[in-house]
Amino acid sequence: MNYYDHLRDFAYYLKTEEKSRATTQKYMRDVRTFLTFLGTNELTKEQTLAYKEKITAEYAPASVNSMLVALNCFLSYIDRADCKVRQLKIQRQIFAREDKELTEKEYARLLKAAEGTRISFVIQTICGTGIRVSELSYITAEAVRLGKAVVNCKNKTRVIFIPVPIQKLLKEYMKKSGITAGTVFITKGGKPLDRSNIWKEMKALCKKAGVSDKKVFPHNLRHLFARTFYRIEKDIVRLADLLGHSSLSTTRIYTMDCGNSHLRSMERVCLRLTT
């Protein structure tokens, strides 16, 4: 059976399930990756287990699980639930990885490397508001003038506040780009910038900025916003509201410091208790 024939209908199914555009694109991408692996072989549980083993060796556990979620959804859709596989069990992480988290100094170097370009304004907007990259299209000229944007996604509506410094920055960009209405960040063809556009432009800055490409991607800007906000305000409930999280457990992941930070705190306690 040619399982590629099911992809168009599967995309429609995801739409009827009210999956976001970004989620639908990811599911489709992950299913195509599996079908490429499957090739002309028969679809069996052994094949899906072999695929799981392959991607486990190549990707981080969280990425593996997200790919398996997409695959299992597709298998259920084509009535092959017998081939579904379990996700990896991931031990709760208590420290952020220093080799993965973008620092304020590295962020400053990225901005200097991007100075004056569109991606510089994009980076500052994401990091200054904490929005998801998929929500960037809701930053419109009207929203900038109002100081807030209303996001409708996954049957949820939330307000994204645009701080005055970011408003000034975006008004400068809008004037420079001749944008008076609609989405602020658009392609030459007039379509909103998508995740892939932004990803490529950010990755292109790494060498010039002297920042590891493992740290440079849109979602890490959201993490930097969250960590910085929490260090200043120490208010995880308000941060959860700003990030659009329904669970504080999710927000806690965004506020994790690296192990060295915890170690320094312990050393200060030891100094007090031993002197």
C-alpha cells in the first residue's frame, strides 16, 4: 500500500481536529520522515520499532517523543493502531543545559551581528514579548499602535502586551519598510514570515556573532525572556499568564537555571553555616 496517498486526507483530518497550522506542518513533516524510512517495506510493528530505535540514536528524547506522537496519530488515522509505539520515558530535568541556553551576552552579540536587518527586529520582538514564533503574525501595525495583540490559537484567546520599547522599535521598522497595516514582518511576496524563514536567518548569524548554532533558534528567545522576567520579578504566576501556559509546571521548565547557578547558591549557604 502507498501510504503517501493518505497524506492529503490526513492533513484535512488534522485541520478538522483544530490543530494549529504549525502543528499540522510538523505532523506532516514527521510522517513523511517515517514513510521515507519505511520505503517499500511492509508496515509492521517491527518497522515502527526500528524507526523508533533509529530516531532515538539521532535526536534528543523530547524530539523523539514529538515525532512519535505524530506517527501514532497517523497510524490511528489509517486504522493501524497495532503498529503504534510508546514514547520514551524522560526523567524530569532539574537544571537547564548551559550548552543549550542562550545567555544575555550571546543575545547581545546576535543583535550586534544582525544590526539594521529585519531579523534583528524579529529577534527583539520575540525576546521582548516572549511570544511563540508561530504567533509573530499577530504582531500587526494595528497591534503595535494599540500596544497589545490578540492571539487566537487552539481555541484559546490571549492578549500579548507589546512594551513601549518594542513599540518604538517596531514603529521604526514599519516606517523604514513602509508598513501601515497588517502583519509587520512579511516576505517580499507579502506573506507573514514563517518559522523556516526566521530559523534560517537566525542560523546565518551564528558564525558572525560567535554563538553556537545549538543555541540559536526562535524558541530559545522565548526561554531567555522567561528566565530574565523571573529573575527580575520572581512571579511565576504572572509569567505563566504572559507565556500563555495553562500549567505552572510548564512555566517552571522555562525558568530553570543551569547547575552552576544552583552550586553557587549552595556554596553561599555553606559559607554562612561554616563561618
